[in-house]
Amino acid sequence: MDLSLLMAIAIFAFVMSVTPGPNNVMLLASGAQFGYQKTLPHIFGIVIGIACLLASILLGFGVVFERYPELYQALKVVGSLYLFWLAWKVTTASTEVTTLSPLQVEGQHTESQPMSLFSASCFQFVNPKAWAMCVGSISSFTIAGEQYIESGLWIMFCFAITGFVAISLWAYLGVTISQLLTTPKRKKRFNYVMGGMTVGTLFFILN
């Protein structure tokens, strides 16, 4: 595969993965609440979910939305409702303050739990931004003919590698912010901000 095309795919994957959206806002909140290590299943779930989404589009599933655009509108509604639920979970997350940093609380019990690998993977299928990102990459960078599958696999590879790095930055940012959340009042305010930002990502879905 041409190196310049591969670089273009990698840059596209990184930019699309690192820009604000539902996944990154939730990772920011999770990093602050639970630390990076406990957020890893969430991160890997996103990577796996995007890979599955790309594979389904490569196999032709994306054509369904072209033929039946009302299904895409239905997907937006489902995704929006799920985001409202996630926003509520973020807003009502525990405000208990520990003297340990998020990187040190791996064995500590908390009432709330980070998103699981399975849940994060499944969320990508109701995340319109993820669909738009994956459809755009497949339509823009796949090579017709004998190289179609090969080019598609390279797209999946680039999204897996650069995507992991990009979304990890948001989780690490959350870990850094957590150092400032030293009182229940600050944590409560942070939860409200994160809940609001989660709802705010609907802008990326509904536009």
C-alpha cells in the first residue's frame, strides 16, 4: 500500500479520534473518577467497537443507511437517549474524596463503576459520530478492486493504533484534573460539568 495514503489514513484516524465527542468526554470523566488503569477496559472497548464498525461497513452494512436514511435518523434518536442516560450517570457519580490518587485506587470499592469493555464496544453501534467517522474513512480511503479488503484492513489497523493513543490522552487528562478534585464540592461541580458536556456532545450527533 502506498506510504502517503497510509499516512493520510493515520492522520485522519488520529484527528477524528482525538476531537471532542461522546467517547472522549466519557473517558475524561472516567479518568478523573477511576484512574487510567480502571478506564482501560473502556478504552479497549472503544477500539474494538470501532474495529467492528469498520468491518461491518467494509462488508456492506453501511449501504443500509444510504438506502434507508430513516434508519440513520432512528440511530440518532437511540444514541441521543443513551447519551442522556450516560450524562445522568456521570452527573450522579460518587463525590467521595479519597486521599489516594486515581492511579492508586485500583482495589478500592466505589458505588459507581467505569464502563465495561462490552458496553463501550456496543455503544459505538449507537454512536452516530462513530458511524460518520467510519463511513467517511471507508468511502475515502479504500481502494476499489483487489486491494479493497487490504486497504480496509489498513484503515482498521490505523484506527486501532492512533485511536488508542488519541483517546488515551483524554483519559490521562482526566487523571490530571483529578488532582484538583480534593473536596466533595469540587467533585460535584466537576460531575455536573461532565454531565453537561456529555449532553453537549449531542451537537455532534444532531448536526
